[in-house]
Amino acid sequence: MSLKRIAEELGLSLTTVSRALNGYPEVAAATRRDVMAAALRLNYKPDARARGLALGRADAVGIVFPITTGDLGDQQFLQVASSMSERFAQAGLDLLIMSAPAQDELAAYERAITGRHIGVFVVPRTRLHDQRLELLQSRNVPFVAYGRSSLPAQSSYPWFDFDNLAGARMATDRLLRLGHRRIGYLGAPPEYNFADQRYAGFCASLKAAGVALKPTSVQRNALERRSGYAAMQKLLALPQRPTAVLVDNNLAGIGAVHAVLHSGLVLGRDLSVIVYDGLGSDSVVRTSVTAVMQPTPAATGLALAELTLARMRDEPVESLQKLCMPELEIGDSDGPPPATS
């Protein structure tokens, strides 16, 4: 039995019937009694998706993600998605992850918006100038950004993020205290907001210590294992290689650490390395890596899910912005610079 049958019998709109069945306070008590009686008489069994569409709200959360083979091996992303999915399931919602070519993300959002089966989006890996956020705002489609962006204004939408600048400064300051002055940087492309913030923190610490930044010791093109490996090889091949390297993401960090080990160097003795987010629990590297650590992926996924559910309840935007502070976890991959350096 459908909502339409009840609406036709009582001469009410689908919206009124749905609101009556779901206990909305604006529905008159007499109308609610009539609707409940008709539902019982007609043996109505609610269908979550139909109810959502009748109310103009879909019962699914969407993520558009340009998944590559590197992303499929990203244990942290999968754990975040799994944690979100579990929480949404408790609320009767599905999490739909839609793959799209990196150059075609906006078109994927357009299709998802037109299809009307997504009620709210979680937007990952925000960019400095993020057209995805602009599109969703222009269409008045609710979303939560996983990370901040300079465009549109951060104050105008819900977001969950980490203090990336502070985390990079923690790592760089540690290397400086250990005595390093030739510090390299290996990171994600600068279009990503987290990469821009972390690089800014790195540069700020060097400047505060009066240490010159050497452009040849900077590689900002790595967001997966293979590119991280290649970027570290370039740093190691410099005539005067860095004595320490900060890697701003864990996927590139896995490749970078393997490049160091394959070159015959010893982590923490011949070259110090700090990796943002570490190497993951499935790492086969025996040396424990010093890392800038953030809340666990499961905790991050839960926090994102709660913000998304609050967004669906139309809670005030200013209450839906969460910034987490990272911590430095000391391992064996860093130490004083080699005596011969």
C-alpha cells in the first residue's frame, strides 16, 4: 500500500500524509488521527525511500570521488567511509560512493543532483578554489566539506578539518631541534587545501628559525605511492641531498619510505623522515615512523557522519564546523643529522 492511496482516499496531499505519519507538529491532530486510521485500515507499510522522495528529501548521502588504484589501496579512506556508512545505516541512510574521472567531477555532481536520490553530499579533499562547493551552494544542495577551502567563504558552510598548518610546524620544529638545516619537503599538489596549509606551516617554521628554503629540495606532486617513490628518488639524487624530509600525506609517504630503504639508507641515521598520518597499520616497514597523527579514521568518519546528520536537521552552520588538533607521534625514523653532513 502506497502513500498515494491514503492521500487519494482522504483528499490530502502526499506531503501532508507523510508529515502526519512522521509526527510533524504542524499537522493538525484531527488530520493525523485520520491518516493513522487510514494507514492501519489499508495495512500501510512505510517505504523509507518513497517517504523521502515524497518529502522532497532523498535517503542517501553521496560522495563523488575520482578513485584511482592508489585510492583503493588507501586504508585510511576506506576506514573513514566504513565508519560513516555504519553511522548512516543506524539512521536509515545509505552512503553512495560515486567514482568519476578527475576532470569530470562537476558533471558527476550535476548528474547526482538531477537524479534526486542524494539528499546531502560529503565533499572530500577540498581544494583552494573549489568549484564543487560553489556548485552545491548555487543549487542550494546541502553538503559537508571534508576540509576547508578559501572559496567559497569558510564561514558559509559546514566543514570538518584538521589544523594542517600547526601539524606541519610541529614536525618541522622537531627536525630543526634535532639540528637539521637541510630539510626537504615532499607533498601533494598545491591545488589541495590541506597541501597548501601544510606547506605553509613548513615554510613558516623554516623562516622563524632563519633557515633558507631550497626550492630544489621541494617536491609537490605526490599523492600516491608511485609518485611518492619517484619524488623521494629525486631528492636523494641531489648533489647535496637533504638530511631530513617531511612528507605531507601517507600515500606518498609509503612510496617515499620505500625509496629510502631501497637506496640502502637507514631511516633515522642516514636520513630523517616524518610522514603526515604515518604509514598505516598494514605497513611492512620495520622501522616505526615518526608521524603527525590525527584522530583515527574511524573517529573521523563518525565525526563527519554526525555533522552530516546535523546538516540534514538544518542545525546552524556555525555549530557544524569542527577543527581538530594533530599530535606528533615519535618513532625511530628521525634523529640528528649524520656527522658527515
